Amino acid sequence: MRFIHLADVHLGAVPDRGSAWSSRREEEIWETFRRIIAGIRENPVDLLFIAGDLFHRQPLIRDLKEVNRLFKTIPDTNIYIIAGNHDYIGRGSAYKKFRWAENVIFFDREEIMCIDDDKIPVTVYGFSYCHQEICESLLDGICPEDGDGYHILLAHGGDEKHVPIDFRDLMSSGFDYVALGHIHKPHIFGNGEMAYPGAPEPIDRNDTGEHGYIEGWTEGDTIRIRFVPFATRCYDIIELKIDEDSTREGIEEELTEEIARRGQENIYRVVLSGMRSADLLLIPEKLKACGNIVDLQDESRLMYDLESLKKQYAGTLVGDYIRFFSGKISDTEEKALFYGLQALLSTSRER
Amino acid sequence: MLIKRITIRNFGKIHNRTFEFSDGINLLYGENESGKTTLHTFIKCMFYGIPRTRGRAAKNDTYRTYEPWENPGDYGGTIWFESEGMSYRLTRNFSRERPFAELLCQNNGALLNPDDGALEEILGNVSEAVYDNTVSIGQMKSVTGQDLVHELQNYMAGYEGSADSTIDIQRASQMLKMTRKGFQVQENRRKKAIDSEQIRILSRITYLEEEEKKLDARMQSIRGKINELDPDGSGTEYIERRIMKTRRKAHYIGLTSALVSCILLILAMFMLRRSFRAAAVICAVIVLAFGFIRRYMLGREADRLAEYCDEWKEHYKKLTWEMLHTERALVERQTAIENLREEYSEGEDALYRISPEAEEVRAINIALSTIESLSVNINTQVGTRLRERTSRILAGITNGKYTEVLMNEELKMAVNTEARVVPLERLSRGTLEQIYFSLRMAAGELFCGGVPFPVILDDVFGTYDEERLKSLLMWLRGEKRQVMISTCSSREAELMLEEKIKFNELLL
């Protein structure tokens, strides 16, 4: 028996609104989903689990039709779907009256149901969201029913407002595999008795790292799984260390090279750190033009020795200025301190 | 404070020299490049250490400039000075290998570490910046008249706004505002992008709502039609019953008329009279004909009703189908609107979230307002006093020719003579130098606080004519501060001898 476990596809999401690659990303999320189905068509699996948030918002009938059309192309695969907190089955949800293809099993209730597969000895348990939030721990004390075959649980959630889960309990509850969804970062528990596959395509700038889905198969009595990286691009953090000898051009070049090394297509968050000399003036816009950069954080500090400057300039404006900020530690105030110092000192005349 | 003696082991071009100073005027005479500036730098470095730059600029920093070539391990010397009645000896070696610093209080033999605050206290907390601003006075750097005026105005503004003549608050603010502009442009661009997206979403919502309304109206009209067709919801029940009744009636009438005519015919067989028999047959025929006609008509009616019923059913089916589809389309639009509203509110959140750029703008605003308010503070503390004191010194060294130094809001300066106000631009270089001197002397008195520091005049009098120099020297004689005049001309010495001004001459 082989299966694929997907979650948090978020079809219809528009990542990083306002940036140049936003609509392209929207398309890529769909495209990756299609590629996964195409992969199954090439190399069929017995089961496909979709553990919630297939859609980013309430699905429209035409979205469901398109997804259903894709499911019809893999008739040998039985598809088990639960709705998550994003595509929850609300009052007017299109999920309610939709007629799925024969190979699709949709869990339409906010209580745990169990269904025996019609082809292979597998019992699938699952529940959907009918609300945006479920604060009850629906999974506490759950255990598989008696019966032969494999017992697999689909569940969406794991934080306090979305079905809090005691992961250790759930792992030892007797299921052969627990297919989770909701957390966008892939995570395999223990020896693979339970896993979050993560989103197949990262949805926003916080979804750094690799993305894909989980593939599972049986070896004797046990289920083995592995993570399959599949995303078109990833979000990555580049930390640029600045030192006293850094120049603006040098930093821009370093960033361009680093982006070329890690992959031009990826989307980056850039963090500048270290100490920079007072005559280094960075132009954020130019830096942002070095690649797909979604945000630029400047955590570098000017190379000023505040204590000795305070001493050196005591009794003058610069000294007063440093004194004014001493003891104030908020990030903004620290920034203000360095901005002011840099302006005062770099515009000062020679003695 | 009084500097009494200096011994230089190795510092720049000076090696193993001792200089004795007296209170009052010291005249340090030496040719160009003989080391006058080196001596002044030495004094400053003894008190404040040698600044060492890191990185690219290190090659030309003070440390490297004065590092001795031959004996780099013996880099420094000793200075003896008095402050508030106590005598001190300060020895330093700046070398990298054997750095050394020692401060001895000669009155009680206490050995102090000069770098842990003891020296600062003895210097009356005069910081290096204040020292630079007040102790050492050089020539103005500018060459042309207009530049001189600017330089002087900048000095004055710097002192008044920041107690530091080198600071230029206006340029600093300008720089901050430029940086702020950069971030604002980015922030505005970000907001604009979101804004146009929001507008797109809104117009999409409006369009969908329009459609929703239309679909809703269509639903209403379909519902009306269905009501009209089937007011009590019984559907085809009544009409079907009528069809059945009519058909049954037709059937019965046919049957009855056939039966009656049969009876009549049988009766006719038994009739004896021919006429009766004929009448019965005719009756039978009439009954039969009547029955058949009636039956036919009722059958027609039933057929018509059935046809109508089928039509009705067709119509009803069509309407309900339409209703279903319209409803589905309506729900689809409603879901889309709901999704767009969600997207819109996320956009609003993004619009009002504090972006990193906005954070930078906030920091810069804090910097600007802090500089402003601290500067106003300094101005109220020293501004007026500085102008008064400068005016008094200027009057002193010009024998009362100029009585007051003025500065307006735009930082433009002027001087007041007995008779009128003269803008700086109209004054000669000599007078500008006099104002500069007065300003720096005044600043020295004001900013050094309790401990009057020596004043070092490094080649200041090059542009002074004899008259100006004489009155300045006369004025200096009356000052209580220790004065060190370094010069490469013999004019100062000659004039002081002529005027019988006591001074201590040192040769480099």
C-alpha cells in the first residue's frame, strides 16, 4: 500500500501582496497541486490524504469543479479530504452540496467519523471544521476501533484555537499513522507515526525552509514515510554580516552573489547585522533590487564606542545626545540614537 | 589650570626636550615645521590619550602620524601641571608594546590611574570636545571673505546650538531628513501598491454585489412565477384528478349509452307493433349516438387537460431548475464576496501594520526632535552669555570700536559699532579674525566651567596688523589664564618688549 499525505495547499492564496511576484505565486500554488496529481497519475498510489486547508478561503463551486476534475484523472486512488480552518464548512459552503467524484471521500462533519476503504484494508478516521476555530481538544483520548488493517487518522490543527493536540498522547494512541495538517512547516514525529507535511508551496514570508508533501508505504506491518521536497521556490533568510570595511557596492555585490548561489527564483528576507562604519550609507531600494527580496531588516549598528564618545563629547550637544538616550533600550530609540549621532558627527566640520 | 613643565621623550619630530612654562603669557617661537603643532598635540594627547582609528582610516590617524620612527617603544613623555592648588605629574607611554600611564599627586604622593576617571575629575570634567573647542585656537581656515563670514557664522551657530563649534545642526538635520525621505518614499510605494489592490478588491466586490442583487431579483421573480403556477403547493394533483374523473365519466357514459341502446334493441325484438319497434330502434340509435358523441367530447376534454398538465409540469420543472441554478449562482457570488471582504480586511491590516520603513521614520523623527530640543536647551543656557562675553572681549581687543556681536534667526551675524550695525560681509579679514578670537576666548571661559584652562594660540596673528596685535596683547596681559602663543614671527616678542608686557619665551 502506498499513499501521499498533503495538507495546507492553500489554493487561491495570494502571497506577499503588493510585490512583483505575487500573482505568479498564486498561480504556482495551483500549479504545484496539479503537478502532484499528475505525479500520482504517472505513478498511482492507493490513497491520497488531504489534511485540511486545501483552499485558502471558502471554495467556490468552480474551484471545487476544477479540483474534482483533477481527482477524476486518478480514478485508482481513493482521496480522503477534511476541511480545515481556512476552508471550513460554513453556512453557505460550496462543500455542502458538492457532488464529488466516486474516488473522493469527503468528511463533512465536525465530529470524528471512520470509513473503511472499499479496496484495501484501511480504516480512515477524520473530521472537518465547520467553524473557523475549534478550541476543544477533539482528539483527546481517541483510539482506533478494533479491526484488521491499517488505521489512519486525518486531523487538522494543533494550536490552542485549532484543536489543541497532546502530540505525545496522540502518537501512542494506536493509529498506524496520523496525517496532520495546519502547521506549514514540515515535521515528522518519532519514527514517522505522525507528521505534518507542511504546505506544498510556502504561503508567506514566514514559511521559510523546504516544502513538499509526505509519501508513505507499508513495510510488513508498519507504515514508513518520507518527506518529498516539491515546492517551486522557497523563502530563505540571508544574513549579511557587515564590518568596518564594508562598502555599499560590496554589500550589494555580496547579496547578488549569495542570491545567485542559493537560487535566483527563491524569495528572500535579508537581515543586515554587524557593525558598520559611519560613512557607509546603504540604499535599501538598491539592495532590494538584488533579487526577490520581501523584506530588508537592518540590524547593523554603527561602529561607535558610545562610552568613549560620551566622555569625549561631554558638555556639548553630542555628549548631551548620548546621555539623553542612555538607559533607553527600545529598538526604535537605539536606532534614533545612532541616526542622530551619525548625522551630527558625519556633518561636523574638521576641528 | 597651569601647565608648568613638559618633557617629551619621543613624539613626532620632537625628541628628549623639556619646556618650562610660566603663568601669564608664554611665547613659543619656532620656524615653520619646527614642531609647534606637535607640542600642542602632545599636550592634548597627554590629557586625553591618542585617538586611534580602526579600519581604512587608520593609516592617517593621529597615532600613526606622531609615532616615532626610531624608538617606537618609547612614545610619550611627562607633563607637570597645577590645578586648584594641587601639583600633578602625568607620565605616559603610548607605545603598543609597553603602554604606560601614571598620575602622581605631588602634594600627597598619591599614585593615581589617569584613565579610570581621576584625570577627568582633575580636569574639571572638561571633555575632549570641549577642550578642542576652547583651549586650542588656530587661524580661521577659509581664504576668501565670503567663506570667512560663513565659517565664523558656523562657529557661532555651532557654539550656541551645540556648545561645539564643529557641529552643524542644520546640515545634520538635513541629512536626517534626506534619509527619512528615502524611507518615506518606500513606505508610500508600499502603501500605494496595497491601496490600488484594495481599490481593485472593492470594485470587484461592488460588481459582485450588483450581480448578487440581480440574481436575488431573478430568484424573487421565479419564486413569484412558481407561486402563481402553484399557489397552494398541491402541484398537478387537482388537474390529474379532473382528468381521471372526465375519463371515467366518458367511460361510464359510453358504457351506459351502449347498455341502454342494447336494452332498447332487445325490447324492440319483442315489440309486436312495427311502429313501436321502429321507434325503439330509433331511440336506441339516438341513445347510442348521444352516448358516443358525449364520450368522444369528454375524451377530447381529458386529452386537452392531460396536454395542459404535461405543459404545466414541464413549466414547473423548468422554473424549479432555474430557481436552483440561480440560487447556486447567488451562493457562489456570496461566497466570493465574503472571501474578497476577508482579503480586503487583511489588506487594511497590512496597511496599518507598522512596516520596517515606518519604524525607521519614527526613529529618525525621534532623533530630529531630540537634537532640536537639546540644542534649544544649550542655546538658552549659553547663547546669551556667549554673545555677551564675546561682545565684551571684542570691545576689549578693539579698544571699544565694536561693542556688540549680533546674530539673527537665520544665523546671520553682524557687529554693532557705536554708531551703527555692520553686517559681517562688510568687515575686513582682520576684524573677522578679531571676532573669531573673541568668540573662542568667550567659549573657553563659558564651557570650561570652574577650571580656567590655558589657551593655546597657534599661529593666530598672521593677518593681524600691528595696531590690532598690540591691543590684543595688551588685553591678554589682563587675563588670568595661562596663554601660549606659538608663532614663527618675531613681531609678538618685539611688541611685548616695546609695551613692557611680561612673557616667557621658549624656543623650539
